[in-house]
Amino acid sequence: MHRLIVKQIAKATDAAGVVDIDALAELVSNAYDEFDRDRRRTDRSMSLMIEEVDVVSRNLEGLVAKRSAELQAQNLRFDIAINNMTQGLLLFDSTSRLIVCNQSYLAMYGLSPEIVKPGIALRDIIAHRKETGAFNGDVDEYCAALSRGLREGKTCHFQTETPDGRTIQIVNKPVASGGWVATHEDITERRRTEAQIRHLAHYDALTDLPNRALFHERLKEELGRIAPNQQLAVLYIDVDEFKSVNDTLGHQAGDELLQSVAASLSSQAGPNEFIARLGGDEFAIMQTAIGNQAEIIGLVTRVFEAIRTPFECFGHHVTTDASVGIAVAPKHGTDLDQILKNADLAMYAAKSAGRRTWRFFEPAMDARVKARRMLEMDIRQALLDGTFEVYYQPCVSLEDNKITGCEALVRWRHPDRGMISPADFIPVAEETGLINELGEWVLNTACKDAMTWPGDFKLAVNVSPVQFKSGTLALKIAAALAASRLPPRRLELEITEAVLIRDDDAALAVLHQLRALGVRIALDDFGTGYSSLSYLQRFPFDKIKIDRCFVNDLATQGGSSIVQAVVNIAAARDMMTLAEGVETSEQRESLRALGCSEMQGFLFSRPVPAADILRMLQSGPKKAA
Amino acid sequence: MHSQQITWNLHAGWNPAIEQPEKVALVFYFGTRDALACGTRYHELRKMFPKAHILGCSTGGQINNSDVSDEDVVAAAIRFDSTRLRLVSRQISGASASWDCGEAIGRELSDDELAGVFLLSDGLNVNGSDLVNGLVSAIGSTVPLTGGLAGDGADFNETLVGGDCAPQPRLVVGVGFYGKAIRIGHGSAGGWDLFGPRRQVTRSAGNILFELDGEPALDLYERYLGPEDSKGLPGSALLFPIQVHDAEQPDSAVVRTVLAVDRDRRSMTFAGDVPQGWTAQLMRGNFDRLAEGAADAARQARAGLRSAKDDHQFSILVSCIGRRLLMGQHVSDETEAAGFELGDETLRLGFYSYGEISPHAKSGICELHNQTMTVTSFAEVGG
């Protein structure tokens, strides 16, 4: 019997053992009720719970779906981000298995996405790269080296070359979770650019020859290791006439000339010869391992051959030449600066010797340069101190022996060295550009002096080709005339042929500007230079000054024919003629007989200070003896 | 130690007679509110046991060994060989005074030789958790504290407690056991099954629960109880106890039982705290597993008693009224299961309560429990 009914019977039984059926029935009935109630409660709670669990489950499903969508979106963004990186990217777990890899990595090495996918071991990836030719080392060694580095917590850097010539930089960096992240970057372009930058720093852009910096670098190295019984030579090469090509044919032609020279020099260079362009029209060659001087001479010969080879440029047949200076180590020094300076001095000497030649360095060159530099400084100081003077030499009419005017000539009394010849300081002033300042000073001084003169004596002033090129000559003449109030017709400018040799058109334009001012223009030193008669045709000079050398030759056999020719040409073009350097009365008479207009020389008067010429002019018309 | 059981019923009065009643030091008695309210039972006992401390309370049913009855008043008269006793009682003005009340009783009972405390408290005007915590704060957590909250059947109207006085509302009584001879074992277990989804306590204040998962707590209960059982609130809420725990400390789980409902505010008042933010889950009972829970509590008490098997033992069983409401006539299954574990020779007295007091089976910290069977076993050694 069920233990409950046993209890119920016991409860319904009295002390005498009589069972109260009604009481028992009530207990049993109550028990049924309790069971029913409990069943209903259980049913109800179970179904409610199922409903609730269902709601919770749906909520969870919704949440999972939302989270999944979010994760998917995030994964998509992540994929876009990593697959659009230019770098290859891989993430490995702590067991060296791939977690993530981007497209760039696969593309970089041409790998198969079927093989390189999450779960693959590092070793298998490297092995696959080996198969495809994208890895050329030892697979196991590489993996071992990487693992070793990562175990020590180090970031490992590698660089690898692909078979198609690209350079890839690889960085493996440990991450906190125990794996590592690897980035692969194609640095080919960067390396190329770096190499280009290095090249630009050491090579000349126009000729692609090593530049001054690299030349110095290499020279320093070579100077440090000259073998005993061997020599090293430095050749400084200055291309003559480069400036005139540049000026007449333009910069492009000048550039082509330099490129051509560079190519020719390079083609002539031997294994022990290092060529560089130092800048402008200057090249240099370092010759090493020289046994004897003949080898240097041989190189110099080849250099001249190369440079003198004519070349075509924009339809022009251009010929060039060079001035070459040579310094030899250890004879001329073993210090970089010293050997460079000496080569430069030697080149300068070659130039001074009339260009188109070469010179070995000599100690005297140094002294000359020093003296020249001293002179330049003194000229500057003299301009500041006003220690230049203007002397005047009268010009005399051969017709009536009367003074027609005077030529202004600059004189310099150096405080220590006494009188210095214009032949010494004028070239230095021209080279340094100081002639502009000096010429202007002479012009202004002479114009003022001329205004103190009685009558209307003419004033002749020399103009340097350098002044002619300055572009402001006409302006300065006009200013001097205005400042002194000297009538323009009294001023005569003397120019040399050198003015006309280059820039014909530009020079002619200036001459016409001057002519427009009303000043007279004389061609000086005619006969010493090219003496091209075409000059006389191209510009209507007022006067031709016949150089003293022709005057000296008058006494010789046939010596008068040139003077005669000049006088005839001048007469035909209404030009006057003036003979310079007349020292004897015989010369004067010959000139007069030849029909020359005027003369100038010691026969009448040497150049004299301003005060003396003033007295001479004031003393009235003086006739030559 | 020696204990003897006597019962009272309307027809026969107190039975049987007690030997050496003048030596009885302690009397426990439990009865319905109706049976105790007049104070006559107390006075009869006082006359029988002039030297004893007499404490008892109203119940939701009395346990007399394996029987559960609503009619009889059950009592146990106990003699001790060497154990000293001290009884302290305090009026309690309301739930908010619970901690102070507990602490005051604890202070009075405190003593170097205090070996354990058994506490009976008003079952309605108290926050049992605070009362227990207040008392533990005074006696320390190493002294076992057991007991229960008085009951009032399924009515929840008024509960009575007496301690050397006639039973009355708003009284808390503690008896302290002193000396080295006394052995006290205790156990507590529920046997309820968790069911349904975990819910979050989204609004609560102390022991008042407003919302679970943003829904009024009372709505949830009414839905689960159905229209018929809902009429029986708050008593019927005992059919679905609630287990609460700090989400970060799952081991701290305690079961809470309902003391009252507020239909207007849709709130429910529990016998202990239901902290906001904690996780809550409904529970339901299965007769067999509830009985197994009672057996478990008895096993714990016996194991903790640490006394010789043939020493005289006496156990007080305090079980939750909710268990009785659910089990109906099957309720004796659990008293029998406990009795089987404790042994027939052990005198077992007890009552169905509105809250059980016992150290937590896992944490060992004394707490107020609901919906459990708690067993406190006493023995005296060396006497």
C-alpha cells in the first residue's frame, strides 16, 4: 500500500481500532485535490516557463543575429582595410599557424590562396614560396631563425629579392597573444629613389659625370694610398670658347657642347682615369698609378684630341679647345686642397699663356697668382682712396699742326710701388669687373676737366669691351655729359676691335645708341687684332686710329702701304685717321704725305697731368716743331 | 543531558508526565497562534517547570518526531548536566530595528563560554537578515546561531514569541548555551529546483522587491500562480520561492520567501534582502527532492555534532511554511526523511516557520534562510 494511504488509515483509526470511513474518505479526497492542484501548478509553471524560455531564446537568437551581422560588417571592413594595404600582412598564432593573410601578400609573391589560407603552418608557406620561386633561401633555416628571434621577443627584420628583381622588406613583430604579425613591403621603388638621390648627390645632372663632391672624395682616397714609385695626376680642364658658344648659340647649344665634351672625354678615359665635371665649363681627370710622366702627357694628348673633335650643334660646326692645368702628387703636394689648388693654378697659367695649351704646375705660378690678387685688392683700395689720376695726351692736326683735342689716359701712382703701368693693372681690372667703376671715374673726371679747357678741344676717352657689355654704357655716358655739361660733340669714345668680335649685333646696337647721343666714335688700335675691314663697313666710325706698329714701320721698305690703304678706305667713308706713337718728324712728314688727318705721340707731347694740359691749351695754339 | 517530549491537546491536556520536572532547565514549545495566544499554555508549563527557561512561538504547523500536526501543542523539556543557559528577550518595534535588536541580544548573551545560540523571532515585523547580522556582529561568526521566525499558518497576520513570558507579538528571544560540554550540530538544505530563465533584480529596496527584468515582480508571481492560487497571496507565493545571488559570487546564493505583497505598488516583501543588480531565479518543489533536502540538513547536523553515538541527542527541526503548503499531506515525507537520518532514538521537535536561521552550508556564515529545512542537534558530553 502507498505509504500515504497507510498514514491516512492510521489517522482515521481511533484508539479502539475502528476506522472512521468519512474521515478517511476526506483525507483521501484531500490528497487527490492536492495532487490535482500540484499537477495544475506544475503544468502551468512548465508552460509559462516554456513560453518564457522561448521568448528568451528568440531574444537570444535576435541578439546573436545582430551580433553576427555586426561581426560580419566588422569583418568586411577589416577585410577591405587589410586587402587594400599596399603592404603584405600576415598574422600567426603561437603555434606558427596562419590566422590572417591579405591579398597583397599573395599578389606580392604570386602565391595560391588555396594553399596560403588560415591554419597553414609558416614552414608550409615558405615552402610554397620556394616552389613558386618567391623564396631562394633554406626553408628550415629561415623558419628556425625567425622562431629563435620571436622567442626572444625580438622584432625580426629580413630583406629578400624576388626573381623578378624586386626588393621586399619583411618585419616580424611578436604580439601579446603569443603569435606574431608579419608585414611585407615592396621597397624596390624606395631603394631606386634612394639610389637616385645618392646618384644625384654625386653625379652631374647634365653630363652624368661624377661631380665635384665625388671627385674630391675619390681624390682624397687615392691620395691616401699612392704606392711608392707611383704618381697621381690631377688635370683641370677649362673648355675654351664655351662662353662664346653659350652666348652666340644659346644655353641649349652650350649644354650640348658640354655633353659632347663629357662623352668624348669619357670615351678616351682608361681604367686608371677618373673623370668629373666640376661645374660650368670645368672638367677634371684624376689619373692614378702613374709610372712616368709620359703617361700623363699621353693622357693630355688624348684629352686634346677628344676636345678638339668638332661637333655639330643646331646646324653649326663647333670647334672647341681647352686650357689644361696639371698637378702631380706627391711632387706637387699630397694634401687634397693643395693638389686641387695647384692644378687650378696650372690651368690658369695655361689660359694666361693664350689658352689651347697645357701647363704643369710650377711653384712660381702660385707667386704670380698671389701678386695678381694683391694687385686686385690695391685697385679696390685705390678706387676708394681716389689715387688714380687722369693724364691727357694731345692730338694734333697734321694739316695745321694745331691741337685738336686730347686723349684721357688713366695713371696710377701706387703708394709703395710708384707708378704702375696700365698694361699691368687694366687686364686685372677688366677680369675682375673693376674696370666698370674705374672707367666711369675716368669718364666723369675727364668730362669735368675738359669743361675747364678753353675753346672746344675734343676729349677722347677709352671704353673697355667689359664696359661695352655692361648694358648701361650709353646711360653712363649721358649722365657724365649731363653732370659736366660737356657738349656731346666734344666727346670721342675710343673702342677696340675686341668689342665687335663677339655679339656683333648687340655691339652695333650700343654703338648706335652712343651715336644717337651725339658723341663721336673712334676705332682704336686698328691693325693689331683681326683688322677686319668688314667692321668699317658695318659701322660708320668717325675716326680710325692707326696703331703705333704701323707708324714704326713707315721707314721700312713698303712699310707705308698699310697706312696708305687705311687712309684711303677712311677717306672713302668720310672717316678721319689718327696715327699713334709718332716720335719723329720723319714719321710726321710721311703721314702727312700719306694723307693722314691727325697724329699723337711723344714728338708733340707725352701724356701729362690735367694741370699741365690746361696750361698747354691755355698757352694758345702751339705748333709742333 | 536528557530530553523528554510532552504534547498538549484540547481533550487530554499535557501528556505524559515529566520525571524530575524541577531539574528541567529548558523548555521549547510550539503551537498554533490560536493555541498560544491566551498565554495559558505558557503558564501551565511555567507551573510544571518552575526553574526552567521556557521559550516558544506560534507556527505554521508543529513537528513532533515524524508527525506534523496543526492541533497539538508540542514541547520538549530538557535537563543539562553542566551546561549553563542564559535567556534574553527584546521587543522589536519594526523591521528597521532588526539589526539593533539582534546586536543588543548578542551583546547580552556574549560570554567567553558561549557555545551557541538558539533564536526565536517575530515572523512578520522583522528583517531576518538584519536581525541575524546584528546578532552575529556581537557574538562573532564562530559561535553557531540557529533558530527560526515564528509562523502564523498561511495567514501572515500575526506571530507570537515567548521567552519566560506568555507569547506575544514583536518579541525576539535568544537562549545561549555555555560551557565545554554542550555540542551543537546544525544543517540547512532546501531541495528546491531552479526553473525558468535567470532574471535580474532591476528595482529593489532592502527586502522589498519591485521589479525583475523591468517587470513588476508581483505580475510575474500572479502569472505563475494562476488566478486561483493568486487569491492566496502572500502565502501562495511560497510555492515559488526565489533564489538570489550576486552575479559575481554564485556561491552566495540564498533562497528568499515572501512575507507580504503590496497589490497597489505591485511589490513583494521578502524575509531577507533582495539586492538590486543581483540575479534571481524562480524555484519550484518536487516532493521527493524536498524530502531529500530535509535528509541532507539532518545529515549535516549529525555530522557536525561531534558526539558519541550513544549520547543522548535532541534535535529541533525548523522547516519553512512554503514547504508544507506545497507538500500538503506529503509533508511528513520530509520529517520522516530527517528522522531516518537522525535516528529514532533522537527526540525531534520543531515547527513550520516564516524563516530559518542557520549557518550557510557552504560559506559557514550564519544567515537567514527561507524555504529550507534546518536542523539543530544538541548533545552534552563528559557528563
